[in-house]
Amino acid sequence: MNLLIKSARIVDPQSPHSGKVKDILVENGKIVSIKANIKANKAQVFDAKGKYISPGWFDMNVNLCDPGYEHREDIQSGCKAAMYGGFTGIACTPNTNPSPDTKSQIEYIKKATAGNLIDVYPIASLSKGSKGEELAEMFDLDRAGAIAFADGDNPVKNAGLMLRALQYAKSFNGLIFSNPTNLSLSPNGNMNEGPTSTKLGLKGIPSIAEEIMVSRDLSIAEYAESSIHFTNISTTGSVELIKEAKKKGIKVTAETNVLNLVFDDEKLQEFNTNYKVNPPLRDKKDTKALIKAVNDNTIDIISSNHSPKEEELKKCEFDNAAFGIINLQTAFPLLNTYLQKSLKLDTIITKIAITPRKNLNIEVPGIQEKSNANFTIFDTTTSWVFEENDIKSKSKNSPFIGTKFLGKATAVMNNKKFQIL
């Protein structure tokens, strides 16, 4: 198809056109012209006046739940939620049953998403069954299409296993994800340990449970001279450890999620189980430290931490409720609504579109002539209310139903497919 985007303001730090309002002509899936004024010539016209266009957004931390938990989410519903959230690519976590620890399981995901507007990259299990006991066949998984390796929500308890994984991954340039949580320091924890948890009488998850694992895995990565990526960083101490590691030249990247950037643990005072997330919402000083770390590039990536859960796991006593919320459709609106004064738009786009792909060695799309047309069109000023019937996920575990937001994605294009949202 031929498509003409009219009067879009370009947000792409890689592009010479960034910050300018331009017409953009797409032919056969390629951007062929970027000029001040282009005539239609039989192309479909999309009026983007007052809107922005950026490289298509990419989420590195999405639970698709398929196979095994399709009642929460399946590949198609998760991709639809991603698309309506403005994402054109996602990396899906190995929180499935069975865990993706064989070639056939990686191929199942690749086959199920072939030809989709959304590019889906499976993260394979680091260990067999994600049990942390024996390394999975990482080389074969890489060749089958795995983009990285992790044990999902299960932290790698065994330091020796983490060392072997980091050493082995070097042979084929594989990337190891660390989910930094020491479960022995936070048994049965429900929220951040601090004054609010004491006030509410809920068992806390201390910052040190994360920071000890960050420290351990940084030391192992330095010893192995290998690359490591930390998911869901949430504490001030972790930020400082990663900042120092980068200064030392350790090959480390880090990701935080939207929820930990926007909210603190005082949100739990009403015992809303939809704010029970992992990692937990921390205190205000942690939130400020994370925002600063995003701005100074200590934290490289922002993710949604999209975690669908069925109703019965959320509509129960707080102690018994599962961790997680759906967040693909609300990730950008949360950032734009609550952090406009703290994060520049260029920074947000870099962290949700460019550095995630760079980190995974995936081609980074650009708003430039001759580039593949992989982009998100969005606005930052439209006021709208997120209603339950807007939800494209199978699960409805969102605390934001009825929330008024500013800004949202309005169209996406990738793989020669254009979708108005």
C-alpha cells in the first residue's frame, strides 16, 4: 500500500528531520520521501496535524502467557493490546507452561506471530523448566530465534549457574537477563518494606533483596567479561550499583518499568490489589532516583511489565492476591500524563523505541528516507478516559479503569501493515 502521512512532527533522535513537521510518503513498506509538502498521488492519506511520529515503540518485558495460561492472555490478544498501546515490537518473557526451553517452543511462538504487524521476539528459558538447576540448550534456542535468556519471574538463585550462562552466551553473543530478587530475604512479602508497609500491617519486600542480587550478578558479569541486562530495577541502591558498574566498564544495561517511575507505595493505602506488582512500588526517594537514572542513562530502557492475571487472583485479600497488572495500553499514557515535566519526549521515545532494540541487536527503525516503515503516530495533549471496554487483553487487572489520561497512540505501521487505532 502507498500511504501519505501529512504534517507529522518527527521525534527521532537518529533522524536529521527530528523536531520538524514534515509529510512522509510510504511506498511498499518503505519511507521514500520526507518533505515539507507532498501530493497524494493515489496514496491513502492520514492527517497527522498536531501529532507526532516516532520509530515504532518496543516493549522488552511482556507476559503473553501462551502456552499454558491462555485464559489470562494469548499471543493474539497480547499482540492486539500491544498494537493499541502503540507498540510495533515486543519481547515476550518465558513465564509460560511449559517454559520455552526447547527449539519447538520457540518455533511455536515464531510461527504464531508470523506476518503480524507486531514483531514478537521470544525470550527463552535460561535453565531447563526455568528451575535454575541445569542450563537449557542455549545455543539451539538462539538458532531457533530466541532473542535473550532468562528464567522469567524466577530469579537465578545459583551463582554458579549464572556464571556458566554468562560464559556460554559469549560464544554466540547471547544476552542474559537477570531478575534481581533474593527470595530468601523477602518470603511472602506483599509490598515495599518501609513506613507504609508498617502502617498497613503488610509484610514487606526490602530493597536489599534486589540490591544483593544486582551486586552479585554485576560481580559475576565482570568476572566472566560478559554482558548482562537487569530487568525491573526499582531501588536507589540498585541504581547506584549499576552506575558504578558502568563507570568501571562492566557490560551492563538496565531497565525499569513505567509503574515504578510513576507511582510509590502510598498507592497501596486503599489495598487495591491491582497496585500489587513485582517489583513492588517503592518509596518516593526510589521513584526520584529512577527518574534521574533514566535521564542520565544509568537506566537504558523503560518497559510496561505487562502481567495479565485472571480475576480470581486479584479480587481477593491483599495477602493472597497475585502480583501484576496489564499495562501495554496504558504505558505511554502514564508516562506522558504524569512525567511530562520530568522526562523529555525525546528521552521517552529513546527508552521505549530505540535502546530496547539496540540492546537486543535488532534493527532500529528510523524516520528517514529508505528506512522500513515501522513507526508510531501519537499525540500528547488529547484528554481521554481509559474504560474497561477499551481493554484488548483477555485479563482486566488494571487499576486505571476510569482514569483520565493525556495523550495516546493513534496509528501504527510495520511489516507493510497500517492500523489506525
